[in-house]
Amino acid sequence: MSIQVIQFNELSDWGIWEDIQKRSTNRSFLTAKPRIEFQQKNGKETKQFLIKDKEETIGTLYVEIFRRKIAKYAYAPHGPVLLNNYTTSEEVYRSLVKFGKSFINEQKLNYFRIDPILEESYQPLLKKTGWSKSNILGQARHQWIMDISASEDDILKSLKKDTRYYINRGQKKGINVIRATDQSTVNDFIELMHQTKERQNFSNFDDSYYKNQWNELNSKGMCEIFVSYFENKPLAGALMNYYDKTSYYSHAGSTSDQELAKLAAPYFLHWEMIKYAKSIGCNTYDFWGVIPKGIEHDWRGLSDFKMKFEGTLRSLVGVHEVSSGSVMALIQKAYDWKSYHKLKN
């Protein structure tokens, strides 16, 4: 395949964007129109481009722009999204390097970063076409993907013995899982997020982020919040995103009460969310980020929990970047390394 001219044109027709989304396999809810509009409405500076080979539209590029004190960059979460016969095209990624450098010069940024849904084995392709691995984390590079197209009975049988045990125990104990239909359940979820943040010392979004996402994307079928309860006490909760027959485990929190934690509610919670995902037509359940087995990491326990549900590990290339080459870019690179190197996997 020979590509003569690759162009990046600012979006003028959402219909074309959505058509590319439907026809490509390397996209996710992060690049869907409702999600992008949610980000814009909540203050995110963004740009959207159609990628064209002459007159044919072959992909999309959604860019978020960050203008912090030191870190100034453009970032394409799960982008670019390309039609399947262009997914690994060297010419596309070479052209994107040129576009990225022009973009950061125009916007007065230090870096242009992409984070495509591209298998890890294609890292040499990105290096060959002018991209460098970034110090930042971006989206989950290692993901645990579960096929839920089989019957509920067959899925349950496929789970590890202790996973089935905790699911059955949760049912016997009378744990109740509620899908949020009002703000009170959303508030319980947010409180569980606060408890988890304090317990595990990880960064968290503002409360408004969760509230707004549920308020704005729930009606569009792209967001649900679930909370499990025992005797009306919140145990564990999750914010799930939905897109194209896939359920994404995006955010989760659990109680810090040691006695309630012994109920191991997240197992039963996931089982109920899997059943719900099946009921709305999903055939894939994405547990999002994990640390591959054999690697010591602060997220080892959470990863082992997720991987107790039958699934497949998908490893992606991770964030890659092109630089402005400025002194500020070098300062930002050092800042990024200090901020993220202990979290890399």
C-alpha cells in the first residue's frame, strides 16, 4: 500500500467522525463523540482532526491540550484512530510526526503525544517513524480483557474457584448491588472513592467529575455507577463506561472499614456488573489497567484481583511523543521522569 498525501484537517462533520469510529477496531469510549463533548463541556481544551489520504478519510485524531506551569503538551488518548488497513502504516505515523511538531509550535507547547490502541509489538514501528517513548503513563498500557459473550453459567464456571466462592458468599450474605438512579447512590460512590484515596494515597478526580459524567453520559448509555451494600452500608462501588458492546471498568473505590472489607464485596459487585453488561448487549468486559504477572508493583494486589476473572492480557505500545526541542521541553522531560518513573511498569 502506498500513501501519497496524508492531511490532518480540523473536524467539520461529526458524521464522518462517527463513521470512522464504527469502522475501526482501534478505538474506545475515549474517542467517542459524547465523551469528547463531555470533556469540552467540563473545561477540557480539545482539538479534533480528520486524517485524510488525498480525498479519503482514513482516521480521526482527538487531542487534549494541557497548559500547566511546567507541563505543556498535546495528548491524543487512544489516538490516532485509523481504519484497519492503515493501523500500522509507516507513512501515517511519519506524517503525524510532522503534524505534531507543527502543532506544538503553533500552540506553544513542549510535546505532542499519542497513545494508540496498538499492540506492544509495534513499538519498533513508532521508533522507526520518529516517535520516542514518553515518561508519562497515559492510558493503561496493560489491560485485562474478558469475553462475556458466553452464557452466565458458562462464565461463572470459567472463573477461579476462590472467585466463585466470594461471589456465592456475597449472595448468601445478602450483599445488595444498586445501579444508581439518583444522586444519593452517586454520593455513596464518591465517598468510597475518598476512602480509597486516603487509604492508598493515589490521585483522584474532583467530585464534580464523577457527578457530571454520570449526569451527562448516563442518559446517552455511556456511564453507570454501581454500589454494593451490606445492611445499608456502602462496601464497594464502580463507575463503568460503555461503548460499542464493551463495558469499561473506569473508576472504583471500596470501604476502609476493616470488618466490612472482610466481605470481599468487589467480587460480587463485578459479577453483578458483568450480568448487567450482558443484559445491554456487551460481549467484552474491560478491567482496564493491570500489572503483568511476575512484576513487583504498588498495584500488584489490585491487578491480581482483576486477573482472577477469566480474561486475556493485552499490552499496548504506550505513550509516544515528539518534542519541540526547546529548553522548556528538557525541563518538562526531567519533571515527567521524577513524577512518573516509580509508577512505570
